[in-house]
Amino acid sequence: MTTFRTLRVALFTLIIALTAALGGAIPAAAAPLPTVVLVHGAFADPTGWDGVAERLRGQGYRVVTPANPLRGPAHDAAAIQSVLDTVEGPIVLVGHSYGGFVISNVHDPDVVSMVYVAAFAPTQGEVAQLALDPIRFPGSELLPPTLQVELVDDPQGPMGRNLDGYVAPDRFHDVFAQDVDDATAADMLAHQRSIAVSANLEPSGPPSWAGVPSWYLVSGQDRVIPASSQRFMAGRMGAQTTELNSSHASLVSHPDEVTAAITTAAG
């Protein structure tokens, strides 16, 4: 019995010594990284996130880039929610442009932080068009002839048709992404997706950002959503705000900075 007690004391003493040598504590297992869900906006598709997604995956994050239907905030938020339902664990939800309006209408308890990239961040009852108010926020060039409309087939529209808006091809580079090279702009144009005109006139529901830590990246040279409008929305949210000297397409032209903001929000 004495020998057993002696061995036990010796073992306990050894554990204490090893713990002290390791800095006083045995490190706990690291928490798993959250999944990052990247939601694109109007006049784009998920490929716009390719550069950011590649960088995040290189840091060990699982990244999901769902297709945003661009039919209206309620419909599109439901589509994004159906994707979040397949994700286990914490989520960082990121929206660019109109994608910010959509994620503001997603209420998922697994979302631990939100990042807005040159994005709409509405309050309840607000429509996206208010953020482009030329009296309060002058500077948007998203007007005819840059903004064009066309009738498209749409199961969500009346009688299977809808009126969609898109950026005129000859204006896309100069207005949407003036700080990328010609080849990149051409590729972005090839992936342009039109948005239902009615989407910009549909009121928002209660904003999810009101109860979730949020970050906002302002594009200082934005010709779609004026920087003054972005600053107003970011301030109203109480978001942690960074400003980039960027076009509306900062996720393409400044992927390192956008990735850094997302990893900060994830941390």
C-alpha cells in the first residue's frame, strides 16, 4: 500500500512538473473554424468570389458560394437559408452589393458574424432603391443608359415573365469594376446575371445585423452604391468599418483585404 501511494505521489509530481514546463497549462483542443458563406449580388454570380474563396480555403476554412436567385429579398433569403440548413456549426455570412440586402433578411442562429462588402444593409421596411437616393447620396451611375431592362422567363414572375435589369456591356467595366484589367472585366461581364427590377422595390424585413456582430467594407470609389451611402449604412449598423480605395467590385480587385476582413470576423 505504501509503495502504491509512493508511486502515485511521484506520478502526480511528474504531471505538475510537465505542466509547469508547458507554461502552466495543458492547451485545449482548438475550436473548429466557422464555415464562410459568400453571397453574391446583382449583375454577378458565385464566380465573383473565386479569389476570396481560394484564399479562405488556403487558410483552412470551409467555403460555400451559393447562387443568389436575384428575384427579391424574401425569396432570395429563403434560398440562402436552404443552403445554411445544410451547414453544421458556426457560420460567417458575407454579402456583396444586393447580397447584403439578402443576408439582412436571413435569420439563422448559427450565424455568428456578418460581413458586408460594398453592400446594402437595410432597416425594416426599407427598399434598396433608398440607398441610391441621388439627393442624399449622389454619385451612382446605375442609371440609363448604363442600366438596361429586358423581359425574361421567370417562374416567380407574373405569368412566368419578369422585368429584369442588367448593366449595359459597353458600360460594365467603367461603372461596375473600373479597377480591374480588361480580361478580368470581360470574364465578369460573361458571368453577369440580371436582377428582377421589383427586387429593388421590395421592403426588407427585420434586419438580422441588429443582433449579430457585423463588419462593413466601404468601397471608396464605388460608382454603383455611392461611398457616402455605404458609410451611412455602416454607421447605422454600428459595424466595424474599413474603407478600401476600390470600385464596387472590391471582392475581385482587393481579394486580400476582403479576405482579411472575413477572417477577422471569423476570429
